[in-house]
Amino acid sequence: MRFDVERIRADFPILQRKMNGKPLAYLDSAATSQKPLAVIEAISDYYSTYNANIHRGIYELSEKATEKYAESKEKVAKLINAGGVENIIYTRNATEALNLAALTYASHKVRKGDRILITEMEHHSNLVPWQLLAKKQKAVLEYIRVDKRTGLLDGTSLNESLEREPAIVSLTQASNVLGTINDVKSITRMAHGHGATVIVDGAQSAPRMRVDVKDIGCDFLAFSGHKMLGPTGIGVMYAKRDILEETEPLLGGGDMILKVTLKAHMWNELPWKFEAGTPNIEGGIVLGTAIDYLNGIGLGAIDSYESELTRYALARLSELKNVETFGPGLKDAKNRAGLVAFSINGIHAHDIAQVFNDNGIAIRAGHHCAMPLVREVLGKDSLARMSFYVYNTKDEIDRAVDAIEKVKKIFRVE
């Protein structure tokens, strides 16, 4: 079946607007996605017709909000094949989910001298928490090296690091800079063989490909709603039930307790044990709406279409002189998500992004919250990045290529 991008684009009101007098080409979905009308209307419907606190009121509005909130967790659990809602903890975003894993379970598992293993391609959200934990516990933080030529993890570095028996292995499934899709299933199997707990950052993978936590076998998975057509302020931490049962919650207060006396307390059942206070009710409910929309298209179809756009972008950029792309190349496009980071010889990424903006194109520029990767591994001060999603077209990529030529002309680069 043909991927009907024009029909999909009609669902996104913001794509009808202009930027600097030109049709908006939004190529920054790796940062945050745009929202379809169904999601926008679901937000309005919640606040207009059944806004109430959950798990508390014995009245119609509260009961409906509670029901819808619970339904959204069922949709999330089904999306990632979690097995049940007891494994699904709502957070503000993937960053909070990764920090929660580090501050609760990992802070008790990791002892002085233990090793924590991550990769050089991690977003700060999956790097800084482990730096903090390593410092606090006097543990050793190690990195799986990235081959800057291919954008892939170095196999020798991976094997040697695992041989040193890390307590925690935490890595991204898809890099937000290189686009590299890591084989988290194989790495999880290897890491478990060495007794490690495995945490997967799915912020870039969950919106666009099938992520099956049972198939992967990971112990934790984190992702954000706002990158998958949902609202900001809602994220997910999946964890295996036995881990959640043995782990103490980070926060205390309403909804995460079953019983409180003046001398003691008893935790609520899962997953509410980890959700203190009034949650982002609207965010949780509307994340369910976003998942419905994605399922209507099909994650397999989204993955294939993004791959097609990425191959097209890599091919077009390869035609240009003095333009360098990063991550797996065209022949390995199957190993990358729908984004392309690039540089133009001698031109700062912010200047590139400004010219793009003047031509109605939104892209990202900077170190992309992956400063060690960009500066220490790739040797660049900053990079420009185009990222694609269900509503992007090859025509928008052609416009981006034209904008690159304008950048080169303005800054007198051949």
C-alpha cells in the first residue's frame, strides 16, 4: 500500500502555516514532533468535558478521567509488548525516566568499584545521570567506543567492556545525532550473560519503529510522548515487574501510598507506587490518542517511509561538495533512523540553520545534547541536523538541498 503522506499532512494544522513567507518545512521531529488534529482535539476535549483528578472522586467526571488515564497505560503496554500496565510508569519525559532508573534501582545495585557501561553516542539524558551516580557511589563509568567512520559501535570495545562485568549497561536504541540503530537485543543478551542490568533509551526509536521489550529482553526502557505526536510533559519508564517490586520509590505523597499512619506507610500497588501526587492526566490520556494515530498508520509503514526519506536525503547530500554527513552511509541506511546530521566546510551550524529558517525550513543546530559525541568523537564544534517523520516529503528534502546551496553561496564555499 502506498504511504499517503498528503493525507497525513492534512491532519497537521501547523503544516498549513508559512515561515518567513514560505511554506513551513518542519525537519526537526527528532527534537519534538508536530501534533495531529486528533491529539489537539483530545486535549481540548479533556479540559472542556471531563477535567477532574483521578483515583479520588466518586463522581462522573473523575471516573471518566480515571478510566481514560488507565486506558492510555494499556495502550502504552500493548505498544511495547510490556505484558501489563503494572510495568508502565508515567514520567515527565525520557530524561526523567532514565534519571528515575538511576536514582532508584541503580543507586542500590551499584556499589563502590562497580562498573557502569554506556556508549559515546549517548544523549546527555543517558550520560549525566550515570556520571552523577558513578561519582556518588565511587563506581567506574566506562564508554563503548563509536567508530566515527561508520557511526557504529566498536565491536571490540563492546566485548572488552562487557568482559569487565559491568553492573549496569545503558544505551540508546537510536542515536539522535548519528541516526545509528543499535542492536539492543543482542547487546542485552550479551550483557545479561555478564550479570548486568540493561537500560534502553528509546526516545528516538519508540516513535518510529516496533519496540518489543519482551523480544529485546531489556530491564528498563525510556521514551517520551512529545516525540511521537503526543503532548509535552509525559514520558514512560518501563521496567520488569520484579525490579519494580524490589525497588523503593523516589518520591512520597498522594496516590503512591496504600496506607499511612503516624508511624508508618505502605506503598500502593504497581504502577502507582512510583507516581506521587497528581500526575499529568491530560498528557497520559492524550498520549493514548497519539498511539492510536500511529497505530492507524502502522509502525512498520512509518519505519519504511522514514528509511526511504533518509536514503533519499543521503543520496542528495552526497551530490554536494564540501558537505559531510555523519552516521551510517547510504549503503547502511537500514541501520539508521530518520535523521541526517551534516556540516558544511567552515560554516557554523547556527549560520546554516539561520539560512534554512529564512527559507521556511526548521532544522536543529548545535551539539544536540550529545556534546561528547559531537566534540570529542566527531571533532566538530556543532552540527546541523534534518530529521524526518510521517508528515515529511522528498520535496522538503529538495528544498533543504537548495538551502544548503544558498548557504554555500552566501559564505563563499564552493
